[in-house]
Amino acid sequence: MSEIPVAQTVFPDLANFGYDAWWLMLLKSVGIFAFLVLTVLVAILAERKIMARMQYRIGPNRVGWHGALQSLADGVKLALKEGLTPFGVDKALYLLAPVISVVPAFMAFAVIPMGPEVSIFGHRTPLQLTDLPIGVLYVLAMASIGVYGIVLAGWSSGSTYPLLGALRSTAQVISYEIAMGLTFAAVFILSTTMSTSEIVSSQVHHWYILLLLPSFVIYAISMVGETNRAPFDLPEAEGELVGGFHTEYSSLKFAMFMLAEYVNMATVSALATTLFLGGWQAPWPISIWDGANSGWWPMLWFVIKMWIFMFVFFWLRTTLPRLRYDQFMAFGWKVLIPFALGWVMVVAVIHQATSGASEWTSSLIVAAAGIVVTAALLYAIRRVIVGGPASVKPELPPPGSPFDPMAGGFPVPPLPGQVLPTTQLAGPQLAGARNPTGTTSAPEAPNV
């Protein structure tokens, strides 16, 4: 077998998988595991540093050089903390839930292409563990299974707030995985394959972000909701549900949920890179260099693109407030899903109508339609977020009107213009200790 020149790019396909030796498969598996764990450690530190920078704070700077070992120290601290199991939990499911969350997160990365064929100890192999004819759907399936860990964690805790977080997670999955799946369909139509490695090779002339801009925008929004990150972190809203689904978890069990969240962030970022940014292919003008897409260089381009999406996750958490639940549901069902479905139909019609035309003609028509649909999508998003029910201000009651804080069965604060009755503010002892002037006097100290 003749050696492949260094400057020649070899795009793997399904025929290149299934022939690696067992030790090479094991080496790839360990490499992916180490890559994801290192990514999580760096991501936690980078998130804290970036948030501190944006909020004019210093951030972690004590452990290691400029705080470089802070993530590792936090991991050791979590491992050494006492693992508490609350009374009344379903112990089997309570212990199984973190495992169900973290294992699919690692498994989903198995079909992500990180580079072309390279030589490892004299064996030529793709920089990808394996590939499937339905590789993209495999990633979506692993993400769906991981949500069962969140649902079971909330249900098995035997507590109200975790259960509410689990129910929110269920609604979130139904709302946003449908939109995410529809964005994949447009990519499948243009690439005529569901294999991740072949989708990368189909973007050799132009990346799909240029042709399928609406799909990219919808996927970018859906992947934030899929990973339960701000502003879509409703299953663990600390201002409403204490800690959400993981309120009753501590020590390593809590660390596993945190690990799963950051690994999922890396996975959806890698999938966005694969589907819309050409995968491991070098961006222009670096791609002009003959050796940019050969050897180990493509892995560097892949990691840079993936970390661009990771930075956006941190940016969103720092800048955007959490959505209300009605905005969240309306966003998914009234905007993302209808636009994703309509865009798939537009792509299918254009692809069929221009089947006899040149590739450039078909691409220009799809790209022009994508710009129009993206503009309509952004306008619809603005209408839902800005012009929702909360934008209509309620009528204020007349000044001095009577107000009963217990009228609805539970105490509520007064609205502007309403005055809380003084007799309800004072306790039983203070209410009986009023002097004739109407002021409250301090109770007498008891005789000792």
C-alpha cells in the first residue's frame, strides 16, 4: 500500500470504519474520554474567568497559576464531601439517575469526526471512534436518554422542588428536541446522508451555515435549551426551585450531574461544528494552504470551532436573564418548531426544483431563501420575547383601595397604590399593645 502524501486530504466515509484493531479502538475510546474530561475542567475555569471579566470581577486566582487548578480542586473537594441520602427517596433510582445522565453524554461523542485519516503507530485510521449510517440520529438519541436521568432524579428524590424541575425538563425536551431534529432534516436533504463523516465531506465547497442559515439559528437556540443552560435553565432555576432536579444530591452524585452538563455542552458544540461549520476542515484563508486539511492540523481547527460555541454558552449565561415559563413554551412551540418545519419544506422544494441546475445555482437560491426566512424568524423571536403578555401593564388599583393579602388563599404582596392594613402587619402581642395615640409601644419585659 503506497503512502498518502502529506498535503492530500482523505475524507473518511462509512467504508473506512469497522477495520481497526481492538487496541486502536481502546486507544481512541480512552482518548475521547480524556479529551472530554479535560474539556470540562477547562470549561469550568474558563466560564468563571469569562463571567468575572464581563462583570468586572477577578475570578478564581488562588489555586495554581492564576487559578489554573481551581477546577481540579473543586473536583477533589466534591469527591471528599459526605454523600448524603435523604430519608424517603427511591434509593435504586436515586443512585442510578446520575449514571443515566453522564454515560450517554460520553457515548454521544463516539460518532463525532475530529479529523481525517491519520497514521497512529503505523496504522491509518480516521480521527473518529466509529460512524453509523444514522450517526446524527444516534447523537440525538443519546441526548434523549440522558434526560431520563434528570426526570428520575427529580421523581426519586421524594421532594416537591426536584419533582417540579423534572417536569420542567420533560416539557423542555419535548419542546426543543423537535425543533432540533427538524434542523437536521434540512442538512440531510442537501448532504443526502445521515453519516457525520460524510456530512463533513459534503461541505468541501461551502459550509452549510451559508446555505442553511435558518437551520443554524434554530439549532443554536435549541442546543442551549437541550443542555439546560441559561437562559433556558428552568429545570434547575435556583431562584424558584432551590436547585431543581438535583436539590437533594451532594458529593460525587452532584458532580456527575455537573459533569454531564458540561460534556453535553461539548457534544452539541461539536455537532454544530460538524453540521454547519465544515467539521474539521480549515476555515478560509487557512484552507488555501495545501496541508491545512491533512495530518493532525484539522483537529486544531475542530477544537477552535467547538470552543467558539462554548464561549457563546458562557456569554449567554453572563448577559441574559432567565426566561419566564410562558415565554419559554411559546418560544419553542410558536416560533422554533413552525419555522423549522416550514424551512425543511422550502429546502426540499428548492432541492427538487433545481435538481437539473448547476450546484452553484441551487446553492445561491437556497442561501437567498435562507436569508429571507432568517429575517422572519428573528422578527418572530422579537415578538414573542418583547411583545408577550407581560408587555401589557395591568391597571393599577385606585390609591387607598382596600387590600386583603389573603384573598386568594395565600399571602401576596400589595401592588403599587395598595396599602397593607396595619392590623395585619402587627403580631397579636403588638396589636394589643397600642397606646391611644395609635403608635406601637414595646412590650414590657417579664419579671424574672
